[in-house]
Amino acid sequence: MEGNILSGGLNDLNGLKDILSELDGYKDRNDELVTEEAKLERNIKNKEKAIADEIAATTKKRKDEIEAAYDEQLEKTRARIKKIRGRKEKSKSAKISERIEEETFQLKEEYRQMALESKALLKQNKVPAFSNTKLFYALFMPRGMGDLAIIAVALIACLLVLPCFIYFYVIPKENMVYLILIYFITVIFFGGLYMLIDNNIKDRHKETIKRTYRLRLQIIDNKKKRDKIRKGILKDKDESKYGLEDFNQELTELDNDLKSISEQKKEALSVFENTTRPVIGEEIKARNLDDLNALKKEYAEVYIELKDIDDKIKNLSMSIANNYEAYLGKELMTIEKLTILTDIMTDNDLKSVSEAIAFYKEGNY
């Protein structure tokens, strides 16, 4: 075409239509490629994520299996240690009981003899058994603060608690006369009972009661000695006399096993992290490499074609803008408008594009 499009004829318009059609074809292909590129990007990303997820899941599973295997052995060893310790404590308790029995045997025999002697004295002299109780000795032969405390409790019970209980909960009607009468009866009853016991038992069997009292003190002292021996044995930390060597040896071996298994577990996990994990990752990557490379190759092909199409669209668009759009205006740079212009030229036997544009703008078509 010589000059510009305005001086051109029908062939020039048809040529421009072909150029615009070619540009539209490039643009349509560009849209298809952009969509395909985005799709391939997603597929590559999803494939890479699937590979990473498989590596993470597989390595976690394998690591958990290693830990579970060692943890099972550790748990079995701990259970064994617990069982042996239980057997040791049971054996130790039995040996301690035997030791207590041996070291207190003489005292227990003395205790038994004194108890029998005390009962025999009471029976032989026909003294009631209650005369050999702590309450009796506290009330009739008090010695020390402990006995005074018992006397105080007895007085409160007999002269306060019991009368008040009868007055408030037994007598149907409260009356001061009743209260005085209750106190009078209580004092007479318990005072008389005390005097009766004092005269007919304590004074009458004075020597027997003194002898049983001395025996009672010896029995109490005997019990204190046995308790002291028992507490001393229980506090003794030396286990050498109980024959627990086999248990201690087995516990030592099991403790060493526990430490050894823990160290082996630590080493196995270290080897897994430093050696096994990378191998698993490479194996999974290798297994999926062909599929991933195929996607990347397809993406590369689409990318190259898209770049080529972009260059063609850019170059063709600039050419159209410089050679045609500058003369015709953007509003006429469509295939539809160019078709109208070609129809105008054909129908009106016009020779130049400028004539067709003038005819078009006059609204004659």
C-alpha cells in the first residue's frame, strides 16, 4: 500500500481486516494460554505439596514406629523394675517382721508372763477385773498430769454433761427444782459409788491392787521398750542383714538396661533424622519425578508459546497503531466497522477509504 490507509482502496481495507483478525486470533490464543498456564501452575504446586505431604507423613510414621518399638521395651523394663521392687519390699517387710519378732521375743514373753500374773492375782484374791484399768488407777490412785486430766473429764461427764442431758432431753418440763434434784441424785449416786468402790475394793484389796499396779507399770514399760526396738528397726536403712542382694543385683541390671535402651533410642532417632529421613525424601521425590517433570515441561512449553504470542500481539498492536489507527481512529478499528466500510465502497463504487469514511460519517449508510 502506497501512502496511508485513507488513500487506499477496498483491498487495503480487506488487508487490514485480515490483520485485525490475525490479532484477535493471537489474543484468543493468549487467553487460552494464560488459563492453561494458571492451571499448570496449580497442578505443579499441588503435586509439590502432595510430595511434601507424603514425605512428612511417611517420615512421621516411620519415626513413630521407631519410637514405639523402643518405648515398648522401656515400658516392659519399667514394669519389670516395678515388679522386682514390689517383691523386694515384700521380702524386706517379711524379714523386718522376723527381725522385730526375734529382737522383741524376750520382751513379749515377759509381757505375757506379767499379764498372766496380773490376771492370776486378781482371780486368786477375787478382785474385779476393772480394778486393773487405767480409769480405775486414775480415779483411785492418781499419779501425774495424765491421771488428773482423766479425773477432770470424769467430773465434767458425771456432774455437768449427764445432769444437763437429763434436764434438757429427758425431763419433759424444765424446772429449777428438777435441776437441783438431778444434781443431788447424781452427786449422791456417783459419790456413793466412788466410796463403795474405794472401801470395798481399793482398801479391802490394797496389797493386791498395788501389786497389779506395779505389774501394769512394768507392762507399760515393756511395751515402750518393744515400740522403741520396732521403731529403731524400721528406721534402720541398712538392708545388708535382710538378704536382698539378688533383688538389688537384678534391679541394677534392669536400671542399666533402661539406660541402654534410652541411649539406643536416642541414637536410632539421630540416625533416622540424619540418614533415613533424607533417603525417604529422595525416594518419594524420585518416584514422583517423572510426573512432576512432565508438568514442568508442559508449563515451560506453554510459557514459551505465551511469551511468543505476547510478542506478536505487542508488535502487531504497535504496527496497527502506527500504520492504521492513527489515520482511522480507534472507533473504526474493528472488523465490524471495517466490514461496513467495505460494504459502503462496494455498494457505492467508491475508490478510496477516505470517501467511505466520509460517506459513513454523513450517515448515508
